[in-house]
Amino acid sequence: MKKPKAMPEKENHDHKIREKAEAKLANMPSSQEMAGKKTDELIHELQVHQIELEMQNEELKKTQMDLEKTKEKYIDLYDFAPIGYFTFSREGLIKEVNLTGAGLLGITRKKLIDRGFGNFVVPSDFNLWNDHLLLSIMSKDQEKQSCELRLKREDGSKIFVRLESVRIEIMDVTLQVRTAVSDFTERKTAENLRIENLRLETADKAKSELLANMSHELRTPLNASIGFSELLKQGMAGELSEKQRKYVDNILTSNQFLLTLINDILDISKIEAGKIELVIDRMSVPETIQETLSLIKEKAMKHNVLLKTEFDPELEFIEADKQRVKQILFNLINNAVKFSKEEGGTVTIITKKEGAMAKVSVSDTGIGIKEENGGKLFQKFEQLESGISQKYGGTGLGLAITKQLVEQHGGKIWAESKYGEGTTFTFTLPIVAKKMGDTK
Amino acid sequence: MTKALVVDDDPLSIEYVVEMLTTCGFMAETAVNGEEAVKKAQIEVYDLIIMDIELPGMDGAAATRIIKSKPGYENTPAIALTAYAMKGDRERFLAEGFNEYFSKPANVADFLKMLKKYRK
């Protein structure tokens, strides 16, 4: 018998096969018992078989190696897929999971195997998961089932995921459910923000419209109320006694206040509904300030308040809506005078050209603003202390309107104050107006 | 005597305007909606119309348009007295054919001045 071709001894596996083959050969009838010619044929046959086997073996080993490579490749693809892959038992226990899936839950893969997936579902969504699993198991024709729910990660944070599941069947028996899990937290957050924004915008618009309607409705009764008081005052119902005249004046004052309030509400609702259009034109800053001051002079004198101006000679003309700038100035200067101390004080208006902006500040030596109240300043219907309206008047809308008007021009407004010492309001307006549509 | 028609759905507003009209020596009649105003204007010819805008049914502007298209009304002054007090409302109502516009609450002195202007 010829020595067989050298076999690679290094591999145990091959070695064992060889031992087995030797053992088999030993049990076979010895060649001496065979007739001469027949033996030769038999040996030849055996050798052919041997070579065939060796070749097959080589083939197998090569296939095996290829398979290993392919398996590695697919494990890579599986593990690092952009979505999580889970395999669940019928009870919802995690039997297999890729790295992405484990990453979604923020936990190592080892710790996940054989744990119930339900442990990671936000409790209020647990039924969604339960139904989803059940549907996946029961669905006809292995139809793909999907659902969206929230998962609680190991660190406690929550993510929105979409599950897509199919059951795996062998011989018509459901063995497992295979599920793709994709994270859409970012998309969901963006969507939620968008929806929330939309909701707020709609609510805001509805509120503005309501305010506009309300102020319209309020005018009708006020028309008669002011009208009849005026008729009384003018003696159309007979001569009034001094007391009657005083009462009528009180009624008229209150009515006038109501009218101011209605106008302010209308103003703010128009601004908010985007209905105020600025009439932008070239206007002189010092001239506008002087014109505004002439409206307040009398009141300032009554309060013993000195009005001072310091104009920057560099700042003369800007492009703005003069009427609205006057409104801004009036609100600020009027407030400064109104909140002066009882013995009087000084209100100083300072202008300054700062680059492309005109800066105007209104400083008073008045009662000042407590620090904790600073944030309420520009809010609607906020007067800093209850009772302020009775003592100082005003609707609580002035500064909110002022702020909106400044911002609509593309400027900014802010306040600095020391309680008991005074307040400075400063606003800026662009010297060259922004083009329409840029202001928003 | 100058005859005026006052149209408003608010009774107190009507009373107040009528009060001023009679003080100024007008004879005043009233209507509470646009349809009634048109009907009254068909029966009688008025020298002055004081019209609220927001009315149940036909609004004041429409009623005024119809009245003004009737024979004898070509030159009759129509005054809008309305709670529409937004910027642009004055221009809007003047363009719709009103001769004058007063927003509610109207300034009494100005309103009386206007009445005296139209008194015959």
C-alpha cells in the first residue's frame, strides 16, 4: 500500500479523521487474502477515493473559511446597523439584540439577554408594547406590525422609538418576534416644538382679535356714558350745583380713563396682530423730543419736575415713524414725571449717536424700581405694585406698547434703576430704517 | 325745522344723540336697524342722517348707500357715528359715501359744531 499524500498534521481535527480512517482500514480484510489482480484493482480504487476525499476536504475547509468571513461581515452589519434589531421570545424576553439596540437602551448587551423588553417601556406606554407584541404574534401572513412608543433608558432619559416587528415561524409554529427599533426622538422633539409654536401663535392671534373686538364693544356704552355726562356738565339738563358739577367731573375722569384703557388695548392688540404699519420717514430727533416735551410741560410743572435735554449734535435725522416715536417718548417721559418723588425732581433726556443706531435715554430722580420687579416692566397689564394704578394712574399697557413699537422699528429698549434713587429707560432706533419685512 | 334720522341699535346712544339734536333745534326720528332706516327714508325725506355702522342685519354703510340712491337724497348729508375707531376707518367710511365720520365716544363739542353746520 502506497503511503498516502502528506496530510497537514497540525490540525487536530484532520488528525482525528486520519486515525479513524487508519482504524477502519485495519478492520478491513487483509490484502494477502485477496487474489492478485483483484487486489491491485482494489488498491487503485482506494487511492482514487482517498484523493477524492482529500479534495473534498480542501473544498469544505475553503467554504468554511468563506462562511466565517461572511458571518463576520453580517455580524458587523447586524451590530452596527443604524437601527436597533431585537429578537423577542413570545413572552417579550430579549433573546438577541444588536449593539445599536443595546445602545438605544444605554445598557450592555450581556445585561439585556433574557430581560423583558417591557422593563424599558415607559409605564404609560406599556399597553402599546403589549398589544404590539401580541399583534405581531397573531398577525395573519406574518404581516409587519408597527407602533410608536417611549422607552426609558438605563440613565432615566426617555426616547421616542418606532417598532417594526415580524414573527419568525418554523413549521407554522411561532418561535420568535424580530423587531427593528428606530429612534425618532429628535424628529419628535422638533415636531412637538413646531406644534407648540403653532398652538401659541393661534392662541395669541385669537387673543388679539378678542381684545380688538372687546375694545370695539366697549366703545358703544362709553359713547352714551361720556355723552350724557358732557350734556349734564354743559348744563343742558339745568344748572348744576357745585357738588353735582364735581360728581359729573368725577364720572368724566373715570370715563376718560376707560377710554384711554380701551385705546391702549386696541393699540396693543393691533401691534400684536401685526396690524400696525409704520409710516417711515425722515424725522428730526431733537425736534420730535421738543414736540413731545411740550405735551408734558404742564404736568411736569404741576409735579415740580424739571425737564432737561442733552442732545448729541451728531444725531439729527433718522428714518422712523414720527408719530410712533412721539408715542414712545411720551410714554417714557410721562412715566418719569408720574413716578417722580413727591417733592419733585429732574427728568433728563439724552440723545447719542452710536454707530448705526440712535440712542435715547430718559432718566428720572424718582422712586425707582425694586430689583425683583424689573422683569415685570415691559409686560402687559403689569403694574409693579397693586394700588399703583390708583395712586399714579395708567393702564399698565404703556411700556408693553412702547417696547413693541421700539422693536417694530428694529430697536431695543431696556431699563436700569436703583430703588429710591431713580430710573433710566434707554431705547435705540436704527438711523437708517430697515427695509420692509426685515423688522420681523 | 330740520329733520334728522338717527340709526343705532343701542338705545342709550340713540337717546343721547336725539338729546343733542333736539337741543340744537332738530326734529329727530329713530331707527334701530338698517332695514327700518331704509323704510323710514322711503316714507319721509330727512335732511340729515346719523348712522351707526355695526347693526343687526343690513349694516349702516349699506343702508346709507340705499337711502342716498333714492330721489331727493342726492345731497343729504350722512354722518357715520361708529365704534369702528381703527386707523383707516375714517378714510374707509368717507370713501363709502359718508360726509363725516365720528368715532364713539364722539367728542361732544365737535359733534355739536357739526350739527349746527347742518341745521337749516
